[in-house]
Amino acid sequence: MLVGEVFLETMATGIITQQEIDWLTTHQAGFSREEEAMALKIGRLLDEGQLQIGCRLLGKDAPDVHLAS
């Protein structure tokens, strides 16, 4: 999983999963400046209520995308 992937998926759906939050918090020590900025943006949007914590369900027409661990 990469910070950019989490950021783009979160911005596209308006949802961040608990697994993604856990991943961000455990890997934040190794973030570059750009990755840190993306994580802070996600945090701000969560605080403002513009993002929701939940799960994403794939629709029947949605591509089957798996984030690498």
C-alpha cells in the first residue's frame, strides 16, 4: 500500500477504511514530505466531516482492485 493510493482512493470515494487509517499511522515515521502532506490532508478532511470512516463495497461494474500490502 502507498500513501498516494490511499489518498486517491479516499478522495475518489469520500471513504477511508479503518485498515487504511491503521496503515497510515503505523508507517507515518517513514513518510516523505509529500506523503506527510497527503496524510495531513486526509486528517483535516476527516475532522471537517468531508470524509467518512467506513468500508467500500464494489459494485457489479467496478473493477476488482486490490492494494498491495
